[in-house]
Amino acid sequence: MTLDWDGISHITKVDPAKPLPADISALEGTDLVIVGGSDDVTEANTLEAIRAIAETYPSIPVFQEPYSSDHVSRETIEAADFVAVPAVYNGDRDHFVGKHVDLFTEVGRAPEDLLGAGLPIVGDLIASKGVDAIADLTASLIGEGYVVQHLESTAAVTSGVDTTYTSDQVAGAALATETFYGFPIFYVEYSGTYGGPEDVEAAARYLEETTLLYGGGIDSREKATEILEAGADAIVVGDCFHDDPETFRETIPE
């Protein structure tokens, strides 16, 4: 299954550890939903959020973006359209190379060898579900090249990020994403702070096939427009969806 990115410019990041707004009609204007987070996230609340969104808006694609093996199950894979796994360029080895090598090492083994095995990304999923889970996982799993630019964010702490990138380094990571690693997504993540257009402009000039996402501090139509005009294919809006749905609506491009 592939996703047609044409027409996708506004993405909502839903934290399953936070309650959904009583009225989730604000999602009517978004083009895609990513469900994921770090603090207090579980497989159960992830699945609940995915199902609630999919049942209310079945035409909106839903990604699961797990940060822990505990967040993934056969049920979440079946409920989401894709499982998007971040590879954090400025994070520690586990969050760029280690987890992904271990994952595909286990996937490549015979099913009988997987009994009792654990995976850094999907935990005991394959060990407990066998060959059907292997097929489901490989069909729906996609990589995201990630740069985390807010050192005090949970995303930075979780991923072992201890330094931000210059715009030139962001551009280099974007170029590597498209020409070397072949990930379909490159994500510049400011995690609740507004980074402005500079990193987006740097990355955009190197990307033709790869989708460029920007997330962080988008709380107005002006900021959304500035980032999109800088070259992002889509903006990712999270905090204000949970905290202030009316402000969230203002981030949706006209």
C-alpha cells in the first residue's frame, strides 16, 4: 500500500496519552493524522485513539508513530494505515541505526527462530504473532528521516539528542534521506517551539521525491503559511489540537 501525498499539507499529531477533545470536528480540515508520543503512551491508549479517529473520519489516513516496542501490537498495525518509524539523524545510535538493523535482522529469520525474541522497535510482536505479523509489519512500515531541533523536548530526550543541527546540516540530512537512505519522509521537528522557515528552506532545495514535514510551534495561519511557502510539503500541528481546538482550526491553510 502506498500513500498519495498530493493534497496533503496539514497533518495533526495526536498524543494518545492526552484526552481527545470532546468535539473532534476540528479534524475535518486536516489531511492526515499521526498518533504517537512518549510520556504515558501505551498500546491501549494508542489503539483507542487510532480507532476513535478512524471511526469518525474514515477517509483521513492515520499513521502510528511508535517510540517504544510497548506501543505496537497486531491490533495497532491493523488499525493504522502505516507504522512510521523515526530514524533520528542527531540522536543516539539506537535511534538511527541500532533499532532498525535489529528489526530487520529479526524479520529475516525463520519464524521458528523468532520464538522468544524481542525487538527494540516492536517488542514481542513478531515473536508472539509469527509469520502473519511479519507480512503485516513489512507491508505497513515506513522510515522517516528525522532531525530534532529542540533539546529540551521529550522527543530529544527519548532519542538521545544532545545537539541541534545547523541549517547546513539539516540540508545534508535531507540530501542523505533522498539520495542515500531512500526514506519517503524527512521531518524537521521543533517539538512545541517555532523554528521558523530557515531549516525548511535549507532542506527543501534537495528534496524532489521525499516528502518534507515540519512540526513545532504552529499556532496560527500565518506560521503555517510561512512554513509551507518556505518549501514544506506539510505542517504537523499537535499541542493546540488538544489544548485549544479553535486555535488549531486557525492553522489549517485556506
